[in-house]
Amino acid sequence: MNAKGDRPRLRPAFDAGSRGPGFRRAFPLPRSRAAIAVVAVMDIAFVIPAIGAFRQAAGGWSNLDTLFDLVGAVFISAWLLGWSVAPVLLTLVLALLVFGREVVTARPGELRVFIGLPLLGIAARYDPARLRNLRLQTPEPGSGRSWRGSHLAFDYGSGRGEFGSNLHHGDAIELQRQIAAALGAPVADGPPLPHAAASHAAPSPAAVPAPQAGPKPGTGSAAPAAFDSASSLALIIANLVPIAGALFLGWRLGDVMVLYWAESAVIGLFNVCKMAVIGRWLTLPAGAFFIGHFGAFMAVHFLFLYGLFIDGPQTTSDPDLATVARLFGALWPALAALFLSHAYSFFANFLGRREYVGRTLQQQMGEPYARIVLMHLTLIFGGMLVMVIGEPAPVLIGVIALKTIVDLRAHRRLHRRRTAAGPEADGRAGQKYQAQRR
């Protein structure tokens, strides 16, 4: 089926010209010299700092000798990545203002509206059986659609679609005739057709949103919390590895701090994966922005932890990268355990229990910070206590145990939110999520 619910299926698409019989018509987007000039100036204003940051980052990566060099290169690169989202989007908008077009194609069973640059853009596919009231429409001056001028519009479920700009009455009549011929029937008039009545046949189970039909065992948030219990157990086991390191491998406070810093990086990695599940292709700009500010935060945070808990506050040396690499190399068993723990939680909870339902990119982007900040505040205050009274293994183990308790509470609270909402809330969230995915 070409559409779900009341909205068409939107996705990145190519437009390489005619692909067989049917109707095809390209409409150039209206050109506004004032808008082009404003966007061009804004784009240049963002590009100039990006060029300077790129040169600085390239110079930093070409001269990596010490930890401070690495942190500086990572920080400026992360800043550049986050900043570059704006000029990239502005350049895309500028290209649309100059070269953008709409392409409408119609054939039996499908009406497709493509908008973008030549070859690349976004396409919306509509089910002809649900189209209603194809008409010429002239928007009110100053409205959100006034830039189009007179254009063709149609009703689609509870929404609407439109294409074309600055059309005359004769053009509209001819377009309606050509589209009707390509679809095999004229677009019907009358009240918008709800989704349930779109097909003469009974809807297939796949066409019914799963949350409204009730969550299946093991797939919805109202299912028994077995996955949550298993992931909590995996988290506890992963946190036992640092205790073994403190008891048998001579790990000190600095080793534990670096280990949990690396865990924060793992949390950030899987958060990007979650964003990709929620936003799909929209994760490209949002993910770049997240990696930019999260990477800058992680770079400065590591320098702080290293200077305070490894070198010590009285030391002013700048360690070489070989020393830092050996530090991470000694921690690989615990790093592997923590990575596997978060990987299991991602697949079992976020995907297996469908925790992505009802979440937005904005919510997911900010989710790691509360957990990471709380975890590291616990570690820092506990670490300062260890620095005051020394580093006997029992005290260090107490800090690790405190971190594990705080982390476990945050983990269970995070994965319990949707279960507490109940099946009814899950159904509403499912509807919202299906709309976002379309």
C-alpha cells in the first residue's frame, strides 16, 4: 500500500526522468531574489567560521604528540561537526531556492509528488482511491502558502496535498484531465475518505497499527519486564568487572574513572543508534549535531578526569599518547563487558520492547546527559573522598558499588517509563510514532 493512516509515505528519493507510461510534469519552485540573497548571506556567515575551524582542526590532527594535543583536536573537530549542520542546511535551502522543483507523476494506483533538486529530493506517494477534491486553489495573501500562488490542492484523509505554483485556470483544467487519464479515473469529489474505508477489501493485519491492537507478548511496553530484569543483571555483571580489577589487577581510582568515561562514550554511541531508529534519514543532521556537542563534552571531560584523578591536581605534565593508550589497553576486559551490557539493553529493551514508540529525536538527543551527569557526579565526589583517605581496595570498591547502584536506578527508571503508562498510553504513543515515521 502506498500510504498509511492519513498521511503519505515520505522518503528520500531520486527523480531520473520518465519511467514508463503515465503522466509526468515538472514545476519549478518560485524564485525569490530577496530570499535567495538573505539565505546566501546567512550561509556565508556560517561558512567562514567553519573554514577557520577546519584549518585549525587539520593542523591539530597533523601534530598529535600529547594528550592536550589530542583533546584540542577532538574538541575543535566536534565543534566543527556540530557547527557544520547550519551551513549544510543553509546551502541546501539555497540550492532549493535556485534550482528546486516539484515533479508530479501519476499512473494507475499511484500519485507521486517529488520536491527537491534535480535527481535528489523527497517524494510523497498517495493512494488514488483516497484522493478527494482535486482543485485549483488561491491562498490568502500573507498565508503560509502564499509563495505558491494559485496551485492544485487535494484532500487526503484528515490532511491535504498540493503541487504547482502560479497556475492559470486553463492549466489547472488540463492538469486535472491528464492526471485523471493517467490514474484511470478522475479524482472523486466529496468528504475526505478515512483510512479504514480506503480499500474495498478488509484491511490486512499489517495495515492496522500494532499498538492499537494491543501489545503482543514481549513486543510492547505492557509486556512483562523480563527484558528489563535481564538487562539490569547484565549491567550489574558488567560493573563487577571493575571490582575484580581493583581486587586482583591493582586498578586504582584513575583507572576506574577512565573506564566509566569510556562507558559514557558507549552510551553516546548507542544513543546515535537509537536516534537512527526514530528519525531514520533525519538522523543525518540531528546525529551530526549530537556527535558534535557530545564529542566536545567528552573531550573536555576526559582532560578534567585525567588531570584530577590520574596525574593529580599538583602535576602540570602533559602525558604522551602512548601512555594514554596503555591506560585504555589495560582496561579492555571491563570495556568489553560494559559495551556488551549496553548493546544487550539496546536490542532487548529499545528494539525488543519497542521503547522507540512515541519518542522524538529531540527527546532522544538529550536523554544520555541526565544519566551521565548523575553517574559522574557520584564518581567525582566518591573519588575525592578516596583521594582524601587514600586508595585501599575496600574504599574503591565502595565507590564502584555506589556508582553501580546509581546507574542501576537510572537504568530501571528509564526502562520503566513506558510500562507505567499502560497499554492505552502505548496506543496513543504508537499513533504518534506512526505519524512521525511517515
